[in-house]
Amino acid sequence: MLQTEQQRLKEDIGRWVERYGARRSSLIPVLQEVQAKYTQISEYAMQEVADHLEIHPVEVYSVVTFYSFLAEAQQGKFVIRLCRTISCDMAGKERVARQLENDLGIRFGETTKDGKFTLAWANCIGMCDQGPALLVNDHVFTGVTSEKVHDILQLCQKSFGPLAVHANRDHEGVRR
Amino acid sequence: MSANRRGLVTFSTIDPAVALSGALAKSRAEIIAELTASRLKGRGGAGFPTGVKWNLAAAAKGAAKYVICNADEGEPGTFKDRVILAEVPDLVFAGMTIGGVAIGAARGIVYLRGEYAYLREGLEDVLARRRAAGLLGAQVMGKATPFDIEIRMGSGAYVCGEETALIESLEGQRGEPRNRPPFPVDTGFMGEPTIVNNVETFACVAAIFTKGASWFASIGTEKSTGPKLFSVSGDCARPGVYEFPMGITVAELLREVGGEDAKAVQIGGASGRCVPAAEFARSISYEDVSTGGSVIVFGPGRDMLAVAKNFMEFFVEESCGQCTPCREGNVKLLEGIRMLEEGRCSARYLDELLTLGEVMQNASKCGLGQSSPNAFLSIVAHYRDELMGRVHERAR
């Protein structure tokens, strides 16, 4: 990581800790901010958060590795999570999965070489009546067919707008 | 005909402002008495009487108390809380505020699952509007009772729907369930008295303080009162969210959703039970087949072993790994399903798997492990012949 990048991460973490409060109960909200902005929670970030909250970095590590939306490894700019649970499965998620793998040239659990896409499975995302369903970052797509996969990926490729932004972004304006 | 009966039939007629002012006109004891009289039970699926829970928390002593709304709707096949939060969030917030007044809490937290992050901005807007209208803040509706609500996001862990795991997660820990007792009503968030209720439960509270406990208790059955939302998916003509009185039979429900030819129905999601066609006369209620609202319909052509496999894969993935029966048991059951798939499971070994399932029900620490074998056990009980002696085409 470049020195400037590390400096930026350090400043961001300091700001987020200040916002949520330097207490253990702020750990997950702070980690969620790191994840959303940096698409990973690096060892450096874990150490930095641990220092601020005065806990051992292993405590931070144990939390990061527990939750499936927090990741040590760098994720793509677009994390695609395809629901694999029963209703989406019965609605034909397997064909959507194959098409995603074919179009991206990666398997589930992998990230494209250009760092744009990560392909992951999700467990029930609560769109069971409109399956197959998937999330691209925080955005939900329903009734996905293998044919529509291409359109969704195209939308991502062209998108520097809403799709690229996490809904879990700065809530400075609305937070008390 | 069915189409216009879909949706939030009761909830869309409830005015949250009426609910809140009606409740605030009462004393704390009166609020809890009214709630107890409604015989409302937890809508998340466990079915604990809400009035009893609130009464325990109200009586508990603590430096601070908390009201937590469990919006970690992760049970496979359940999506009614998403619809409630999108369409009538004010009812949920009004219900939480009534809870705060009733137990003496100043702080409410909505634990919203990470998969529903797209709902957050809208909910924050509603909260801001309620603060501006004096419905939240230092003085709720001008009374000397402070109450405010914040939203905290989950991070993709099904087990955090278990109330003590949810509290652990809010405290910045891994979402590993705690031993109970002590229960959250005396030792909850930050060790203080806490009520944790489902999204729909809070919406029901708002309905009760608008239309009255006796109205609520007049719907449904003796032990399962009130209207209930059902999330219906799978092989039916009209999937979606439905409202029915508690006690409806599986057959009646299937008629409404266009799934009359179903071979089986999974009631209560992955942790629920599989009801075969022969038992469609059973009623959906706390005293018969219980559910938090998930109804998954399996059509005539469905392979029940594939269904069981999907559920077991889910639990292997979502077990928190803390206790042995759940961590190891789910893996062994999934292994057994693979053996069945390949047609190399003896009847004796299948019986051993059933015994293992019972051990998991009895010995697991939390509801996840205690209920994870349910789907497998009920599918084996009803479709044993379909599962055994399969001819497997082995890959060369």
C-alpha cells in the first residue's frame, strides 16, 4: 500500500471512530465503513481500528472473519452476490450462476483480474417471490435470467454512478 | 379476487399517530395490560408472549434499558419484514416507541440485515421526519419521556437473527449466541434490560393500540391471536406477501396462492418443517404448525432430497461453529444427504442420522442448531421411499 493511501485510511478510521465513539460497540459500524470505502479490511486497517478501540487486533480479526460481508481480501468494485437458497434455487439460479461465471471468466469466490467484479454466493436475500435474485453491492436485482446477466454486467461496466456507491456510505447528514 | 386480498391488509389501515397517542394516554402498567390482553405472540417465529416479555423488562432494574427491533430477516423464504419496512415503517417505529415508554427505555435500535442496506436511507428519512414532528427525541409527543431510534446494520450472518447473537453483534462481537438464562429482559444489550422483538411484532403493537386488544384477540385462534403476514414463494401461481388470520389451514392458504397441486409445503423456512400433502388440513398456528411467516411450496415434480440438501448446505454455512452438535452435526447430515444422492446409504445409517438429528435438537446451544435438523427429519419421515435406493450415475 502506498504511503499516501495508508495515510488516507488512517485518517478515515480516525474520523469514523470519532463519529461512532471509541467503544467496542462501534467496532462493526467502523469496519463496515472501511469495507465499503476500501473493499477490504487489511491487516493495517485492523491494527489501526484495534489501537483506536484499545482492543487486541486479534479481536478485530475474529470479528472480520465471522461476518460474510466483511473481508480481509480485496474485493471487486462490484460484489455480485447470487442467492442460492431454496426458492431462488427452484427458480433457476444455477443457469444464472453459470452465465455469470462464463461472462466474467471467474468462479464463485473469485475476483476478476482487473479488480472490478467479485462473484459470491448469498444465503436468502429476502426476494424469494421474485427469484432468481442477486445483489450488486447494495442494489438488488430480481427475476434475473441468464440472458439478463449480460445487461447487469454492462450496467456495472458503465456505472460510475449509483451502482458503484454503497448505501452504507457516510450518513453524516442524517445521523444525530 | 385473490389479488386484491394481497398485501398489508390490516397494517395499511392503521394510523401510527393514533396508536402512539393512544398508548401514551395510558400508564406503563396499562400499556402492558392491554398488550397482555391481546395475547400477541412474537412474530419472528418463536412465539413468546410479547406482554410477558415487556412486563419482565419493565420490572427489571437497570441503569438504562433498550428496545431492539430484530430486522435481521434471514430465514429462508421470509420477506414480509422487508415489505413492512418499505411500506409502513412508521408502524414499526411507533411500536418501538410504545415499547420504550412501557419498559422505561430511552433508546431503540433497529438491527437491519446487511442484505437490506437499500432500505436504510428511506428508514433514516422516516426517522428524521418523526424527530422533526416530535414523535422521537427528548420529549415524545410533548411528554417527559425521551426516546430515539438508531439503525445498525448487520453484516451477513443468519445466526444474528437469534436475539442474544444479535446483541453480541451490536456490542461489537462475533455473532455467537449466549447461554440463556439470563434472558435479554434482564441482561441484554450492554448487560441491561432489553426487549428484542420482530419487525412485525412492533407493527402489531401499533395495530393493537389503534384498534384495541379485544379486536386483535378476536382474530385467529384461542392460542394464536391476530392477523399474520405470510411470505409465500416456490411453486405457486401467485407468490408474495399475504395476510391471513392465524389458524388458517395449509390447504386454504394453498388455494389463495394458487398452489393446490403442491406435493409438500415447507412451513417456517429452513428451520421449519416439511408438511406433506396428506397433512394439508393442519393449521398454521403456534399450537400446530408454527412459523415466522415463511411458506415455500413444492410442486409435484420436486425432488425432496434436493430440497433437504439445499437446507443443509444453508446450515453448514450459517452455523456459528460455537457448539459441537450444530457445527459437526450439520456437516454429518449433509454428508448423509450426499450418500443418499449417490445411492449408498444403508437403512441403518439413515436411522443413525435421524438419531443424530434428535441429539442436535436436544443438545445445541441455540435455536439455530436446535432447529437445523427439522427439515431433514421431516422430509425423511414423509419421503423415505423417495430418498432411498437411488441409482446414481457416477462420473467417470
